[in-house]
Amino acid sequence: MIPSLQLTRRGFLQAGAVSFGGGVLTNLLRSETEAAGSSAAEKRSVIVLMQKGGPSQIDMWDMKPDAPVEYRGEFSSIDSNIPGYRVCELMPKLAQMCDKLAILRTVYHSMMDHGEGMHIAMTGYAPIRNIKSSGQQAPSLGSIVSKELGWRAGLPGYIAVQKEIGFGKSAYLGIAHDPFETFGYPTSDSFRVRNLRSSDGVNPARAENRRAMLERFDTLRRDADTSGAIGAMDTFRRQAFELATSPQVQEAFDLSQENAATRERYGRKSNAGQSMLLARRLVERGARFVTVATDYEKPWDSHEDNFTAHRRNIPGYDHTVSALLDDLETRGLLNHTLVIIGGEFGRTPRINAKAGRDHWPTCYTTILVGGGVKRGIILGASDPLGELPKERPISIQDVYATMYHLLGIDYTKNYLNEANRPVPIVNYGEPIEEIL
Amino acid sequence: MRDSKNSSVVRLLGMLLLVGGFVAETSADEAVSVATSAVDPAKVTLSFTNDIVPVLSKLGCNSGNCHGKAIGQNGFKLSLFGFDPDFDYAALVHEGLGRRVSPAAPDDSLMLLKATGTMPHGGGVRLTPDSESYRLLRRWIEQGMPSGRDDEPHDVKLEVTPAERIVQGQSQQQLRVVVHYSDGSTRDVTQVARFDSQHPDILTVTPDGLVQTTGRAGETSVMVRYQNCVATSRFVSLVEQAKPESAYAAFKPKNFVDELVLAKWRKLHIVPSAEAGDAEFLRRVFLDAMGTLPTPQEVRDFVADGAPDKRDTLIDRVLQREEQFDLWAHRVGDLLRNRVGDSNGKDNTIAFAKWIRQSLVENKPYDQFVREIITVTGKRGDHPQMDWYRWAITNENRVEDTAQAFLGLRVSCANCHNHPFEKVSQTDYWQFAAFFARLKSVTYGNVDELSLNEKGEIKHPRTEQLLTPKVFGGPQFAYVAGEDPRLKLAEWLTAADNPYFARAICNRMWGHYLGVGLVDPVDDMRATNPPSNPELLDALARDFVAHKFDLKHLMKTILKSRIYGLSSTPTDDNRADTRNYARYYSRRLQPHVLLDAISSATGVPQKFEDYPEVKKAILLPNEKARSDFLEIFGRSERTTPCECETSLAPNLSQVLYLLNSDELQRKLSSKDGVLDELAKPDKLTAEVVEDLFLRTFSRRPRSDELQDAITQIESEKSPNRRTALEDLLWTLLNSKEFLFNH
């Protein structure tokens, strides 16, 4: 239950390797540990890039240039580096990275609204009850990872850059597995994780003095309760002191350590880009699961004027996502970092009367990269209008079964919900064999 | 205690009973009479519902991870735990191209070939051809798959013996299970019942019902299920020897609560901790009853008071204070989920919160309070409690909220299938919903008016049959033109003999003051989750009803008991106790209470930007106010009536907040707080330290603590005296003695 603070040898090497930068030595050290027989799954991390609101797959990854005009939209397609596969003209950088991606073009579920869509996208479960009255009803992906695998390298098992994206909490797993949220604005020069270090008015000497006093005055017996809360409080406090005083952890969250060129590469003014940079720093130092809200100038939810919104968003998306993937690759992190890219659903292939596109969970695109996923795969095909899966439909549960499988988590394991019902981590999903 | 030879006798007899349904006098500890029908078992026509389905359940075929899944398994679906025999009959006999059963050549039936692993089976080998279950299934197929008669008896009650046992150390016990049918007949179903240990670390149970205790001390039960019935067999596993009567001499019962708890301790060989000290008791009562810390002066006065009955006097006084109503209004607001959500109903929640508080101030009888909520009609302006229906939009919400909030029952399972751990069927669930069927539908948002339709029915979601209103385990009602069916529901709900209503609120109140419900969790009362002290829960409920549902009387009964005033420090004779109140169980302060405690200890009130008129967290009318603190410390989102929505579990963010947050540091360094006064140079350091201890731990410092603190503060020269005091107060606020009620 209580995450372990043990710094594994591998975690130490990962953390220690940082100071050498992303160069050859880092990679040498990594491959050495891999060779040392530790399982690949144990080493993996996940970054979720959530395009909340729903990006338009038909304007980005599943283009239909031959479809009638009321479907195909305004954008032209360009060649990608996979022969015969074309993507949106606004994604020149990602177009040249398709050989690293597994592009799932036929992901589906049946949640038509944002709330229900985010619920299934963040938990793998359709809400049983009205979410407006009943809230989150299953634990989020990250909470499961935190519960199953715990902390690593002195970092919480589930970190949300800024705030959790929505339905990202622990539900019946207990608030110990809520995400650790950074708060703050990563684009700001004064970005700081909330409460990670002593308040400004308290200098290090004073903080140390306080800590020593707490040791002396905090004497309530650990066995005075029945729930284990007292002991858990002590454990979390130990971890909190570790976080507060560990230079490695402080450094992991410290974006100012990145040089100007790197920060620029992720889009210095892009909240999504700088959040991704922070996510990279974290997984580089052993964080297991990090979520990033991937928003740009306009909401992805383009019921009106879809093309203006996407014309404004896609270049930022192309720039930042490609920067992250490239950076992960260069640093040798991509092979054990699974990046999941997508929204809670896609958008209607047919353009509506307001030049917009509406919600479309029936067939949309999610991209998996790295972390043991095969590279350069385009899986599933939609029908000529892009409305329904024509070949290889992939349920959203399949996507998450794949993720858990890669992390070495038995996705058929059950947890009891509030009604004592055993609920499997993933219901009705199987890992996608074609990309493993 | 049964030896292994005897238990095998029972097993053998069980098999015979299963096959023939005839009698046998077994050697069980407490003999159970079994119906007699001395006919040749092979000639008895089997019943699908009463003979075959239980075997499918026992073998696990219809469990939630096999064919009982909502979409079945590999094209073969059964109803979950066999709750729908007609469906299962069709699935076995008519579907699968008829290959699942083959009366011409029973052994070639797919269901037997698969279950024995003769043909590949994802679920593995479930039975062997030489087993009784195999012979039974085979015989049913051979008989041409009789479906059973429409008028055949159904199961009404399960009886397990022994119902309760106290064992010492590692030992064994064979259980016997008898089902009672609607025609009065009984049958031994030990072999086909399903057994689950609630705490495998205390005892394990074999599929045949042989219990083995591990030698670990504790109380637990075995859950027994058969068809739609459930029962438990309760086990108390002792490691300690019986205690001499002198061990209990110091404990002088004050009321029936104490008597019944003491009886349990004797039985379990537990000895209570000593009485808590005065300061500890005062702090506890203030926090539990009012969500407030005592002032330093209140601590001093109480400790100095020499009256022998000062604790009872304190409780009488506390229960009249405004803060008492504030605390309970908030807790009841959680229970009734007085919530804004994403609606624009903020003003409605404020009015509802006021109505709740006013009801408490008037000490409105609890039955009346609940009736006024359930049966409300008219305009919201006249009836602020109508807001309860704002989140009880659907009939499902209404059934589940009513059941969980007022009856302590979690019935959501029965929405889709019979409750696997309680005798609440899907039909019961939807018949309960029928009480609400004539309410004019309300849409999401604000409910401004509630009225009735002349017509309106509920259909059973599976059979599509029109349902009449019926309470759990009670009579059916016909719809009467012009009459609100909810009146009948409320009448049953609040009747003196309702088996759930009074017990549910007594248990909830007990859980609030004692930390652990007699039934735990407090809103999960069911046959398979029995109370730790059933006599006590019954007695509390009886007393509560006898006193006309008087909540304040109930509070006094609990708070004035001797056990409420026990120390939280465990002894060697009660360290393992977690359910019998041999000491006070410490727990973290509730989120709103903790925030207010920090504000009062620092003397700096909390500000809520979006609720500027609210000066204390406990006075917030709903879940909505923006507050990092309340979010981090697990406030209820009020999305369900579940007690579990308010979390007292710690996590990393909480600890980081207390250690490092600017918000807390601002309170410490504020110019308006208590430290400004205490830091003045004319104050004696010893007095200042005492004051800070009284404000936080509600006690005077021990001499070593005092000395340590004085040294710490006086080693710093002015102006650093102020920061030294800040550091001391920070330390106290971060200490578990502050964060926990103990």
C-alpha cells in the first residue's frame, strides 16, 4: 500500500546518468542495466498526452482526400516517411516521424459527451451512473499504476503536470493513489511545484531546525489507531522530506535546469510544450506515469469553425509532440517510455452547418509510441468516409490492456469497488498483438 | 470441535442428501432437522432451478469472471450467480445449436465435455466424471432436461450451523448449511453452498465448508451463499486466556452500552484501557461533538473542575452549543449530498443547508426529518429540502440514495442482477423504485416544484412486467388513485419495527463518535456483514425508537458511556482489538474540522474567496468552495451518500501542505494571529509555550517538552523570538497529536 522509497540500482543509474546529459554514456549505462536481466516492463514509464475536447482525426491522421467535400475538409495531405501514408500538411515534423509511431486509426468507444468520454479515456470504464451527479466511478489509469507499482526513484507513482486532467483520480483505490499534481505554469520563469519546498519565508537552516523539532515533539503512538493512518502519515512524511531535501527530486521538477535551446525547442511559450518537457525530465529520472494536458491556442472541441481551430492548433501540436518524441529518442528514453497521444474521442467526419465537426467516438485515432511498441505501424482502417472501422476495430480497452501489459501489470486483476463488486483493471480488452 | 473423521462423515452425508434430498441425522454440533422424503433418488425428477443452477454456481460457471459476465464467455452466457434461471435454461438447452446438452447421449453433452476438460475449456477442468456433481448433471440431461414446475418451492432462508463459534488457537469446524423452501421443506446443501472467508488471515474455508482458523486473534465470519440466499457463520478466534474478573474491576459501567461492550470483552478475553485523562477527554468531546478545539481557558477550567459528574455536565453543555449544530449540519449535508456540482443551484444549497441545521436545532425527531425529505411535494421555496431530489434525478438514484442514506444498505448491485451478498433481488430493487414512479419527472438542474402524475409505472428491466411498489422484505402496495405512493414508503421506512432504519442511524452515529461502526463500513449493513456486537446495535436501536427517534438522546447515550471516555493508548490486553472499543480509536480530523482547527490554533480565520461571508470551513453549505486545503485533505464531493466520500486517509499532498505550504506559513507569520501577542517581550516563555500546547494539543506540556521548547526559544534573541515561536507552532501543527483525535 505504502510506496517504497527504495532507490533501485536501476533507478539510481537513471537518476545518476542525468548529470552526464543525454549522451553516449547515458545510453551505455542504460543498456548495461537492461543486459543485467531486469525485466523490460519494470523499467517502463508512460506519458499521456491528452487532447481534451477531441482533436479531428480526419484532419490530422486519417485523412480522406478522395471523400466528398463535406467530409474531407480544407487541409491537404503530405507524404509521411511511411510510403503511401499521408498526413495533414500542418504536421511536417510528425510526418517525418511516422516510422516511430504506432498509429491506431480505428479506436472506438460509445461515449458521446466530453464528461463520459473523458471518464472512459482516463479510466477505461464507461460511467455506470450519471457523472454529473455521481462523479468518477473507476480509478484512473495512473492510480492503477500507482497502486500496482508504487513509487520509483523517489518519485510518486502518478504525477499530473499542473492539475489532473479530469477523471484522473483514484476512486475506490483510495486517495493515496490520487495524482501528485504540480500546479503552477511551466511556461513561467518562476514555475515551482506546489509545496515541494519550504515556504519562501523559511530558509534551509530554519527548515532543518523545524524538522528536528518535529522529530522530538511528534510523539503520538503509532498503534493508537486501527486504520494504519498514523503509520501511513509517518511514511508519507518521510517521503515528503525526501522530496523536499533530495537534490535529484528538486532538480527533476526544476525546468530552469534546461538550457534555452531545449526550452525553445518545446515551444517556450507553449504550456503543453513546457509541460511535456517537464514530463520528459520526470520520466528520465524514473517517474512511472505522467499526464499532460495537451492544449494549444484554441479548444480542440471545434463544433464551429473546425478548420480555424485546427489551423491554429496543429502547428503547435506538431512542434511540441515532435520535440518530445525526438528528445526522448535522442536520450535513449523512447524505448522504455510509452507515449499515448489522443483525445477522449475524435470528431465527426461529416462537416456540420457551422463548418464545425462534432463528437465522434466511433472511429478515431490514438497514437502509441515507444515503451516496447513496434515502430512504423499503421493499424486499422476506416471506411472511405472515415466514419466506421473497416478493418481491425480497436476498443479503447484494448489500448489500455496494451499499456498495462507493457508495464507488466496483470490487467485482469480485480479490485473491489464501493459495492464490493470485483472490477477488473480492464474489462473486455486485450493487448493489441500487432504492435507488440 | 470436529475431527477429520467426523467431517468426512458429514461430507459423505452431504452428498447423499444432495442426491436424494432425504434425511440423515448428522453428527454436527448442533443438529438441524432436515425434511424427510425416503424415495429412490434416481427416480426423483430434478428441478433446474433448485438442483442444477446451484451446481453451476458451486462450480463457478456463472461467476462474474466466467460465463456470468455481462457479455458471457466465448459465446456462452449465464446469468450472474444464477439469478435468472429461465435465461440460464434457455442458454443451456436451446442455444448453442442444442449441443450443450444431449439427452440421447448425455456424456457427449458439450457442458460435460467442456467442464471435465475432455474438450478444450478456457475455464479449465471444473469437475471429474466420477464426481457427484457430474452424476447429477448427467442425470438431469438423461431425464430430458426438466425445467421444473412453475409452482415449485423457492428458497427463502439459509441456515448455517454453527451460527457463531469461539475458538482458541488453531482449530477446525465443519459448517452445515440448510436451505428452507417456501413450502416449509428444508434441504442440506452443504455440498453445493459457496463459502467465502471475510478475513483469510484469521480463517480459511474449503469449498466443502471446513473452516480452519489460523491462530491469529480476531473476529470474522464465513459468508455462505446458496441460490438467492445468504447467511454467515461468525467466528471469534482467541489467543489470550480468559481474564480473571478482577481485570474488569476498574471498569464501572454507566449505561447499557457499557454493559453490552463489557459482556463482549469477557467473551473475547479483552481488557479495556484505562480512562482517558480530563484534558484528553475534553479535546475529544469538543472535536467529535462540535468539530472545534477547546480554548486554553476551557482546558484549564475543565481540568481544575472538581465535580465528580463533570464529564456528563460537559456533554450536556456541548450538545447545546451552536458549533454542535454546525458540525452535524455539515455531516448531514454530506449524507444528503447537498451539492452544487456544475449547476447554478448555489442558493438552493444554502437554503437546504439552513433547513438541515434548523431541523437539528429544533431536535426534530429523526423519523419526521426523513419523512419530510422523502415525501416532499410543492414548491421549493416552501420546502428547501426538495433540493434532495435535484441529485436524485433518476429512479435508480432515488432507490440507492434512500437505501444507503436512511437504511444503511448498498443496493446498487441489484439494479442489474440480484445482490450477491444480500437478499435483495433485482425485482426488489425495481419494486422499490415503483414508489417513485408517479413523481412528475424532473430534469437535470434545479427542482423548483415536485408534483405527482396520475399514472406512472415501473417496468421490470428484464421481464418488462409492470411492478407494484414493495419495500425490501415487506408487503406490496397497490397504487391508489390520488395517493402518493411515497407516503407508504415513508410509513414503512420510519416505522418502529423497520429492521433497518433505526439501526442504520444508530450505527452511523456510533461510527461518528467511536471511529468504527458496529457495522463497518457504516452504510454497508447486510446479512453478510454482521455487526461486531449485534446485541448492542439492537439495544441502541430499541432505545432510540423508545425515545421517539430523538437524536440528542442517542448522542448522549453514546457520549456518556464509560467506553467513550477510555484512553486511546492500547495495552497488551487489547492491542489486537479493532472492533470492540476496548480503547478509543484515534483518527485524523475531518477535512473541514482540521482546517478550522488550524485557523483557531493560529488565530487566523480562513478566507474563502467565493464564500466571503463564511468564516469557518464547517459552515460551508456545499462542496463547491475553492480550497486547496479541503481538496487535498479529502472533503466529500457529495456525489454519493457514501460515508466513504470523506477521506481520512493520509497522502503525500497533505503532508507536503502541512510541511511547506505558503498558506500555513502565512497564518504563522500573520500580524493578526495569536503569535503577535505571544511574541511580545514581556511574556514569560514558559507561559507562551503552555498556551501554544493548550491551543493545539489541548493539554499542558510535559516538563521535558516545556524545557525543550524554552531552550529552543530563548536561544534565539529578539526579533528571532517570533520566528522561534512560529517554528514551535509549526511543529505542533504538524504533529499527529494535533492532526488526530485521540
